[in-house]
Amino acid sequence: MKTYLVKEARLAVKVKGWDRGTIAALKKLFSKDNPKFWTNRAMGFSNWKVDAKIKSWELEDDWLMLPREVGSILKEFLKERNIKIVRETDKTVTLDPIKFELKFPLYPYQEIAVNNLINGSDGGIIRGPCGSGKSVILLGYIARINQPTLVVVHSGALLQQWKTAVIEWLDFVPGTIGGGKKDNIRPITIAMQQSLYKRTDATWLNDFGALIGDECLKAGAMILMEDRTEKPIEEIFFGDKVAFGGKVLNTMKRKYEGKLYALNDCYYTPEHPIFTTRGYVPISEITRDHNILFCGKIISNLQICTPMIIKKQKVIVYNFETENGVYVAGNILVHNCHRWGAKTFQHVGTFFPAKYRVGASADEKRKDKLEHLIYETFGEVVHEIKKSELESLGRLVPVRIDVVPTGYFDLEYLDFIEQGIAPNWLDMNSALVLDQDRNGIILAKLISVLKESKSNRILMLTNLIKSVDYWIEKVRSLNIKIGKMIGGTHNKEELEDSIIDLKSGDIRVAIGTSVADEGLDIPPLTHVFLLCPMHKNPKRMNQMMGRTARRYKDKVEGVCVYFWDENMFPIRRRESSDKEQQRKQVAFIKKLRKLESEKCEK
């Protein structure tokens, strides 16, 4: 048997003339177990419409289309089966060089990282902790390859930070795609991941020789769950509990080709009802006269509600039915006949034939265990920067955890736990973050840290918008300036202003929700206050802590102040089917207890 390989946006393998068994074996090689399927089975949940395998291949006539960065695995497969490669064709895009020069020198460890990316051929991932300068490394990479480059980010905050960094380091004003402004395509362009999805038939797809993903591993349209976490719509299953909607009764997916409407970086079919002050209105009929419910508040005007035509590419759209007939998507209250396409960076990448494709992340390992999709898109990790290395070089300051016990308890919630009944996490969490005694402890600590040193700057992090609003009102009542840092198009200016003011010292306190997980870069930050429970996600807590680790002038350490509600969250041995995750939770609780004990001894 023989084959032809064509490398472009994807890797195409000609399978004409192959026997069925060989084709089946190649499909199997690029079909991985779906962790959700096996978790559901282990816990006795329904697997209705949950595929046991995640397929990374697609058959188009005589060609099997594979992710681009699986060439070495594919060639090993062909060699084992004595399949001759008659011809390899590289159709990836390399354009005329454009000279970019760094205005400042890189640190030696950053130079090494850039060299490893270059030596990694045309793909690879840089892994490094918060404060390691991954964005600067990628800028150094751009200056080395001198190719028109598209940088993909997943948030407005990252887009703005990249824009500033390109101007500062390369003395070049980049173009932007998304972020509420008209597309401006330039030799370096910063693009929002969601915005790219509706431009996959654009004429400029071949105008870039490099595709870079910075912290680009968020995938899927996000649904607000009952416990105030978020989940991609394609991972919503029967029995899940979503905010306001209750239990999921049914899930559906289908292929769709036609108009989609964009709203707050989510995409809807024309008939989908959005909740407005006039009731539910199909999104295609919404005008500037309508008001919608956003983040629990009424806002007017839908300038970002624009039609998008999908001409050639069919997409998979999802839907699910809930007990109460509603759910929250992208902070918008919607009726459950809502549908949109599942948009991932991996999917967007299949439209860009740029030769160079690299990524950067603090940790590409995913909670859903689908990191193989990341490797198939970018390639393997070609360089890792260790936190200990950066601390020894003086590039990061150590971060200390200050455990502050709250003594908070909720008898009703604990009774549910004792009886083995699943409690209402949203109600419990709302009561917890708004408890007056608990907030009194937090306020006393806040005032103490501000008095301790005029250079101290604090980022308070919570998981509820109502908690953000409470603290803004409370802190301002004490004549202390405080910034608001939450995501969403309508909060963009306020978020950007708060970041600038916190850096300059015009404000010393800010409060936010999930922005700390999105590449937040504020070197003067000395303290992070965690106001919400983090016992189930130590990894996320470490990421939040890392925001204080950036070196700045005389700063000698960062401090993470964790308000610990130990009474509320006893470890239950059967709480999770993921034994490794439970082991990490137990280790985390032990660490907190040790830190509290040491603090008391002092």
C-alpha cells in the first residue's frame, strides 16, 4: 500500500486503495477515550448521547484529515504497516519576511525558551508559571521568525495586554479582531478566539505565517452551573444541575448550516429566545429598544448582536432541557431552546494554514483530561520554565499563604451533608459570601493590610457578582477607592481602568471574579484575598496566588490570604470518583491546617 501526505491547516492522508482494516486501525489510533463517558459509567450516571470516544479524524472522500501536529505518530504507524509515502506536500503558508526587532533584551532563560521553540520546527508549547514572561518569550519568537502573526486570546483583558506588550516590545501597533471594535488586520494581529469562529471564511486566513495561542486552552461555550462554576455546553449531561434551570432533563446536538447571531461571545440560531424586559424575544427580532438581563442587571442596547453567515462549514449545535425551562449562558438568561456551535481553539486552528503554530500556558493539563487535543493542535511541550528556577534568579518573589479561619458554619447545609443529600451549593455559597460576621473578619484583615504598608495593593477574588457589588459598596463607604474587575463586554472599560489604576497606585484595592485566571499582569500586586471556597480546586488557587509573584521594586514576597471555612467542607471519601483529585484535596486541607497551626504558634 502507498499514500500521499498533504500538510496545510490539517494533515491529510490519502487512504485510497487501503484495506478496511488498516483504515480502521488509523481511525482507532486517533480516537481517544472520553473521560466523561467513563466517569458517568463509574458513578452510575446516564451516558445518553455521550460518545465513548473522542475522534480527532474526519474522512473526506479519499482523504483522512488529522490534526496537524501528529506527523511523527502517523509516520510510525505507516512504517509498521509497510505503507510507502510516495510524496509529502507542504502547503503551509510562509510569507515574505517582515522585520520585527525587540526593543529590550530577553533574559537568558527566555532566550533559551525562544531557541527551543525555533528548534521545535514549526510547532510547540512553552509551559511556565505566572510571571515567567511567556508573552515576552512569544514576542521574542515573533522577532526571530519575522512572519505576519496572528495571536489568539480568549479574553478582552488578554487582548489589551497583548496590544500593549507588542507596542512596548516591538514598537509596532498591532491590529485587532473582536473586543467590540471593527476588525483591523495588520502584520501582527491580536484576535479573540470567539470572534475568529465567525470569520473562518475570511479572505485573510492565508495572510499569516504564524499562529500563536496565549493561554488559549479554554474551550466551548460556557454554561453557569448550580454551584457557580462554568461548564462547556458540549459537556452538559443528563442529571447535571445548572443555575436557575435546575436539573438537566435532556440533551441534544445536531448539525446546522445558516445564520447565527452573536451576543456576548456566544452564538445562537435565529429563533433562540433571549430574556428581556418584554419577556422572551427571538434573538433575530431583538432591536436597540430591548433591554436584556446581564449578570443579574438590566442593560440596554445590543450593538454586539449581529448576524453571522456560515456558508460552507456545517457546525454542531447543542441544546438541553431543564426543569425550570431556563439556564444562564455567557451571563445571559436564556430559554432552553437555545442553541449555539461548540467553538474551540482546536476547531478554529483548522482554518489557518500558517506554517508556524506555537502556544504558551501555565499548565496545559485539563480538568477534563483532554490535553491530547492541545498537543495535536500545537505539538508537544518543547520547553518548561520551573518556578524554583525563576525564584533563584530573582525573577519571581515567593508567595506565602496566610490562612484566616472564619469559623463560619451553616447548620442546614451541614445537615444535608451528614444525611448524604446533595445541598443547594448556590444558596449556601450566597449565604457564605454575604455573612456579616465572616465579612467583618475579611474587612478587618483588609484594613490591617492597607495600614501595614502604603505600597500594599490587594486584589479580592470571589465567585459571585453580588459579592463583588457588596464589597464595592462597603469599601467605598469607608472612603477607600476600589476597582471593579469582572469579565464581559459591558465591563471592558471598567476592567481596563481598574488594572491601570492598580498598577499606578491610584487605587490600592480591586475586587473581581474570574479575571485572575486570564493572564492578569499587575506586578505591584502584593496581596490576593480569596473570599470564596477553594478546597476543591487547589490548582486554580495556585494560579490565583501566582498573580502576586511578579517581581516589582522592593517587593520581597506575595501573600495569598485565604479565608478558610473549615467547618463547612469536611472531606468525604465518596465525594468524588476521581481518586487523584480527592487525594489532592486532602493534601490541600492538610497544608492549610499546618499553616494555621504554625501561625497560631507564632
